[in-house]
Amino acid sequence: MYNDYIPVVVFTALAIGLLAAPLVIQHLVSPRHNKRNDKLMSYECGEVPEGSAWVKFNVRFYIIALVFIIFDVEVVFLFPWAAVYQSFIAQGQGLLVLFEMLMFVIILTVGFAYVWVKGDLDWVKMQLKYAHGRYSKLGVDKK
Amino acid sequence: MTSALDYLIELLAFTGLDHSILVVLAIHIPALAIFLVMVVNATIAVYVERKVAAFMQDRLGPMEVGLFGFKGGRRFWGGIGQTIADAIKLLTKEDIVPDNADKKLMLLAPFIIFIGAFLTFIAVPFSENLVVSDFNVGIFYIIAMSSVGVIGIILAGWSSNNKWSLYGAMRAAAQIVSYEIPIGLTLLLVVIVAGSLNLGDIVQWQADNRWFIIHSPFTFVAFFIYFISVVAETNRTPFDIPEAESELVAGWMTEYSGFKWAIFFLSEYANMLIVSIVASVVFLGGWLSPLAILNIGIPESWMILDGPILGFFWVMLKALFLVFVMMWFRWTFPRLRVDQLMYLCWKVFIPFCLANLFFVSIWELISGTIFR
């Protein structure tokens, strides 16, 4: 009768309306005086903000994002396989289909093991070669 | 089996409008109902959370604001009007946007987070027929839509131009994307067993056989991995590092005020409800009554407990219990460190999930070929 995905479009349009209405109401009823200077400063625990917050960020987050993408794609590819696995078992071809899946997963697991061994899954990856003073004990590579 | 939407379209047919307009009109009704559910859920959940917190810490919690002159005093329904008063207060607060923030993106972020939660509800079944769209890829759709929110979180954190916001957003993004993998892999196990991505088919499978939580040892473990992962996904304690009040002020929400902040709260509690409903539908039998798992000689007349109206009751009972467990967690476990969080996800859950995937496939192969 109707396409299953029409609600997605209607819901999106409606969500924008449903959120815009209270925001407009708020704009109309909220106090508007004295909106300047200190009040519009970034919050930094009462201090004057030190520079911009738009800084270069720790590369660790990008590595997590990269590993995530690989695994997310793995999960996405496994879902169609999972949906038809039972019917293949019923046809007596379960073992073959299982091995096909395992080939795919094992390749990715090897990559996962590589990332693990390289220490990219540790949040604090410190390799201070020439650490000294109070930093000398700071998680230097055990090797 | 006609869905609730078909029924609504037939109901609206008397207007004599064109069919396509009728469909769009009919969709508005469940959409508004779901919005109402989100608002009521957030209102009640915030109140219950404060009362549960108070109970666990041996204090009273909100007890001043009554409703319609109905004051409970020191009893549990003591400040029942508190969250309503809070909502009105948030609506009339002035909206402060910092001078150096990216104002357009800062306005866009709550919309994206809300739409992520709102659109997920399309596929969430409240009962057997009480679902907006019974997608044939229901689970897949829910996983996809519930991860839209992370874009909004990054936008909110970056556009605020505030260090707390940026740290909170980055941590939240890393945490949410990491825990999405265990969630996907545990739901995959259910799909392997049930052989369908449709949530209705999955519950039907559970009606024919048994609930997934007791189907095999591996799905039993999978339920707990799923539940812990969704607690992390919804940024609840003990995984609330992105919002850790004592270190990051309010995480990525630091610069938000007034109703935009309320939208974040609304979406957060809606997400809690969504993941709990999904857990109850996928692992705990959904709209099946718990009597079915007892597997004793149930009189035929008792089977009315599995009816269409009580189905809603069972789904919500299971889901709200899981929401309560999340609130319970908050006052039971101390917050994890960032590295512990990543350790738990990448070095415990994902290897366990991969092993689980392997064992469930073998289990199904053996039970499907040898013990047919």
C-alpha cells in the first residue's frame, strides 16, 4: 500500500517543526536584557578563556575511529549473512557458508590482533625514550 | 496482520482525500504520539530517577512541587510536579549562545540528536502491531538510526568553542562508536538464530521456541554484553565519562542552556527507553508474557495474557524494568576511567563477541543438521 520508508521523511519534517516551536516560544518569552560582554563569554570556570578551543586534538581518537569503521563495516557485512544462514543450514550447506563467514572474520581478527599488539587499543600509549626525573617511571615500554 | 498505520489510514478514509495525502496525514498521528511518549517518558523518568537516587541515598528527593494542589509531602509521590515545573522553567530561561561559538552549528546540533532518537522510534515495536513501520530490516534500521546522534554530539562539542565541550564531545564520540560494535555483534547473534532482521519475526521465533536470553549460553552472555554496551552508548553512569560532572562540568552540553539543553535531556531519556525496548523485544520475549517460559501446563484461558493489549503492557514492563536497572547502576558503580572504558570495550567485549559469534554459528549448525 504505502512505502515503509515514507514515515522516515514525514518524521524528519515533523521533528524540525516540533523542535522549532518551543525554541520560538522560548525566544519570545525569555528575558533579553543584558546579553553582552561577560555573559556571552565561553565558560571556563569563571576565568577569562585562554585562546580558542578549536585546537589540534589527540590522534588517539582518530585511530579509534579508523578501527571502528573497519569493524562497523564487518558488522554491516555480517548481517545479510546472518539473515540467510539458517536457510543454508536447512539446505545442508551450513558448513560451507560457515567457513565463508569465518574466512572473512579471521582476516579481520588478524588485523585486530595487529592493532592490539601494536598497542593502539591502549588509551595511554606512552613511549618516552628519554624520560627522566618524575617521568622516568611513566609507562615506558616494558621491552 | 494489519499494522496500526493501515488501520489509521482506513479510519481517515471518510475524508475522501487522495490516498498519498491520507498516508502522510495518517503518519502524523503516530508521530505526535511518539513525541508525546518521549516527553512523558522524560518527565516521569527524570522524576523517578531523582526519587530512586533519593531512596538509595536515604533522603527524600523532590518533595515541594505538587500537581493540581496534590501534595504528597514525604511520600514517594511527593514533588510529582517537579519535572513539569522544571520544563516550564527551561522554556522561559534565556538562551545564551557564546559570542565566539559557531552559532549555526550550535543550533543544528540539538536537532540532529533529537531526530536521531525520534526516527529510531519508527521501527521500535511497542506491541505486536503497534509499530509505525514494520521494516523487514528492523534491527538494522535501529542500529543505523541510533548512531546518528553521535554526529550531533560532535557538532555540539565543536561548535560551542569551549574546552569542556570539546573534550566531552570527543570522549563521547569515541565511547559511542566503540560500544556500537559490541551492540551490533550481539544483535547479530539473534539474527543468526532467528534468521530474520524483522523484529516481529524475531519475537515470533521466541514464541515458537524460547526467549533468546535462555536460548543458549552464548545468547545469555550476549544479553549482558548488549545491556552493558547500551548503558555505555547512552552515556549513563558508570560510563558517563563524557559528562563527568566533577571533571568536565557538563561535557558537550556545557554551553547549552534553556530549551536546547532540555532537548538533549529529552533525547537522552528517549534513547534509554529505545535501547530498553530493543533489549526486551530481542532478548526478553517482547510482547510475550513471562508465563510462556515457565513451560508448565498453562490453562488455555490464561493465554489471554499474550493478547494484543497486554502485549504493550509486557513490553513496557520489561523495558521500564531495564530503565530502572540503569538508574540503579548509577548509584551502585563508580565511574570508570577513560582507559578502563576503552579496555572494556576493545579488549573484553569485542573478543568475547567474536568468540560468541563463532560458537553460536557452530551451535546452530550442529543443532540444525544433527539434532534436526
